[in-house]
Amino acid sequence: MKILCTARPRVGVARLLALTALLATTLLGTAPAAGAHGSEPRPAVRTTQGTLIGRTHDRAQEFLGVPYAAPPVGALRFRPPQKPAAWSGPRDASVAAPACLQFSPYGLRDPEAVSEDCLYLDVYRPRTAHPGARLPVILWIHGGAYSQGTGTQFGGRTMAGLTGSVVVGINYRLGQLGYLALPEVTGAQAPRSGSFGLMDQIAALKWTRENIAGFGGDPGNITLAGQSAGSGSVCAMLASPQAGGMFTRAVLQSGPCTLLRAPDRARAEEQARAYAAQLGCTDPLRAADCLRGARGADLVNAARTLPVQGPAYGDGLLPLEPVAAIASGAWNKVPVLIGSTRSEARFFVALTQPRLTAQEYTEQIRASYGPAAEEVLARYPVDGFPSPYLALSAVLTDSTFACHTYWTARLFAPHAPTYAYEFDDPNSPTLYGAQVPGLDQSNGHSAELAYLYEFTMGDRPLTAPQLALGNRMKRYWGAFARAGNPGVPGQTPWPATGAPYTSLTLGPEALTPSTGFAADHQCGFWETSGSGPAAP
């Protein structure tokens, strides 16, 4: 079965990709104060680099700011990650590390809390965890269009305490520091790739396998999980031979592999040369030294009109585009949990066209969908929605995230157990600072994150029913991480998807298996309209 993505209408993914700087999240979370546990001693864990001293917080223990690689600065800029140095004596692990240098100007609560010295991770475990407990491990990869964000926005305390899992959140290099396919930089380095961010993620996974047993985790049972660009990174890990055998499950949230297409090496090299030219680093003999010597601020400024597209394929790290590898069966086959939110595109349309008129909606559809435009207007009539904003949000949600989640799940299902969901809370918070007065932004991109983690970007706290939904979701995720099946005693059964396509609707009122996802989002139409799957 060939289910790949083809060129998409300009109004759809063109706008979404123009907004990739906002794909997911970017608020740097600060570590909360330690819980009051009297004279309880601080937890200690021995790693291959030395001893860490963490802290207890509620039902979990946390170890923050743990180096998994050497600082990628100076001569190590634009190089594969190197092993971290050992230390003598105990190392305090109660303070989160800075975010990596941000290449998009959005969302950090403290814009100064960034550094190129950023290859750190955070570990959360249940208070009762101990070496040898062999608890399932969830390694979380944050989103942010490969250009912004930080793992410290996603606290894993409740997930760890509630599900008996060990949660690991990581930073990785962003922007051109993480993705620069310039031969003058990559030529002498195995695997001849400029996808340093992907290399960082693999290095964090290797560190986790080597050290997680000391935290009570099982190095043989690691689930990779990510949202948005983080999900795109999981797609790349599923396709990378270098990650083969290193993880046992995969969770893809709002980042289907058929939608987040990777650039080929030639295209990535072209973009890298344009970026180097912006910095004046055009001499092939000096380009590498020129780039390594540039100021961080200049690196960021040069990228303003040249956003990265994530890891490129066609090298030793990622030989095939992830979607092609998955379609051919040449991928790291593990059970998959995949899904999206009910109205993903509300987030993007609210930020770009919140006051869209009916005339503008009609003109935009006709300008963007070619021969299919009249059918789009018939299926999504502007007077059939409370506002043109909601009409366009429905078009973009269905033609991109929703149906691509459906198509990507269909790629996985013949090869591995696959479980699909749709998050649907009509009162869900949006992202902090993104709320437009008077607009319904519920169920937009990133809406589910506050239900799974101590997420610092929600625009308001969850209500009691929403917290209850979040706990049910955490139990599903934890069960999947434990055994590759999200079944939870006492909760609604979650069937694997197949024929017919079945997904679990995650809402505060009910958790409901449904076979109507493809019809609800009109995926049959989109599959034949020029937005759907086709061989590349």
C-alpha cells in the first residue's frame, strides 16, 4: 500500500509550514520548589559520569540538568555530539539547564535563559523507584519546528508517579546549529550528515540506555514520544539505521510522517549554502572555521528568512526519507501510538487570520485548491460554520493533520500494532499568549500537552474534569510504554486500528472508540483532491 504525501495546497501546509516557528511550544519552564518531606534525604543516583543528587517533589523524584553530551561549543560546534566529561563528588541536579539557542523569537518566559551549552536532559521517576526496578521508560522529544523549545517545559512528575514510569525529557540543538547540511562542515565526519539535532537525540537515547537502570528504568523498554516537530523526530528515528534496536515503542502526537516531509540532501545543501552566504562564509576552504567562529546572535539573525526543515535524508544517518522507509517496510518496527487534536489548525489560523471575512475565505480557497476549489467550498461552505475562521480551520485541519494522521497510521498498521486517538475537549486551553479574544481555539495544535505533562505553556489551569481526563490519558500512555498496548483495567478498551480504521476519542465526558474518523474529516475526498497520499 502506497500512502505517501504529495504536493499540498498553498493555503494548507504552505501556511502551516510558514508557521513552523510556532509548531508546538516554547516556554522555558523553571523547576518548581522541592516538596516538603521533612528531613527526607535527597535522592542520589550513580551514572557513568558521576553521582547525581536530585530532589523529591510530590509523588516523584526529579534529576534536572543532567549532561548527556559535551557542550557543543567552540571546535565542537557543527560536530556530532561527544561524550560528557565525568565529575568528581556529587553533582546537584535540582536546577533545569538553559534552553538551546532559539532560532524563532517566540515564547520563552526568560529570553536570556538560553545557551549553546544545552545538551542536557531531565529524569523523573516514582518516589519508590530503585535500581533494578525495571520500570518502563518514556523519552520525550519536544516540538517547536526544529527551531525553538526546550524539554524543561514538560515536567514528567505526574506521569512518572501515576504510571510507574521513568520519564526523560531532552534538549537538542535547534535551527542551523542542529540542521546544516553543508559539505564543508560535514564532509570529514561520519555519518557525513549535518543533522546534528537528530544526532543529539540519538546520543540522549544512548545515554538513557547506559544509565537509566540506576534510576530504576529498564534500558530494554524505552518508548520514544514526541509532539509536532518532536513527532517528526520520532519519524526520523523510526527510519534511521543508527537508532535500530534502541527503543521498543513510538508515540507520535500531532506530527504524522506523511505531513512532516524531510528535505533531500541536495535541497538541504542548497539551503545551507544560502545560510552560509548570509553570514559571509562563502570560501569553501574557510567556511567551517567561519561558521564556528560566528557569534550566536549572528547565527540566529542569518536564519530569519531561512527556517530549517529538520533532518535531511540521503546520508549515513538517514538514508531514506522517513515516510518512504516506512512505506517500504524498511523501518525500525515497533508498536505505535499516533493521534491528533480535533481542530489542529485553529491554532494557526487564529494567529494569522483571526478576522477572516467570508469573501476572503472564498477567494483563498479558489486561489489555492485549483480544480478542487469548488468541491472544497461545497464541502466546507462558509455559511455552514459560525465564522470564516472556523471554516478555514476545518479545511486545514482535515487536509493536513487529521487525514495525514489517518494515512500515516495506515502505513504502520500492516507492520506493527498501531493505536490511534483523537483528542477532543471543546473547552481545552490554548497556548499561553496565543489566545485571540472572541475566538474558539479549543482542540488546537498542542491542546493535549497539558493533559500529559506539567506543561508550562497552557493559558489557564485545567479544571477538575480536565485533570481527570489527563490522568486517564497518562494511564493509557503509561500502559503503552509498559507493554506496547494501551489497555488499562477499568478504562475504556482501546482497540488497535485496522480495517475498519478505529481510533479512540479522548474527551472529558467519555472515552469512545470510533470508526468514523476518516468520514468526519473527509479523508476520502482529500485523498483524491491533490492533498492526499501519493508516491513521491
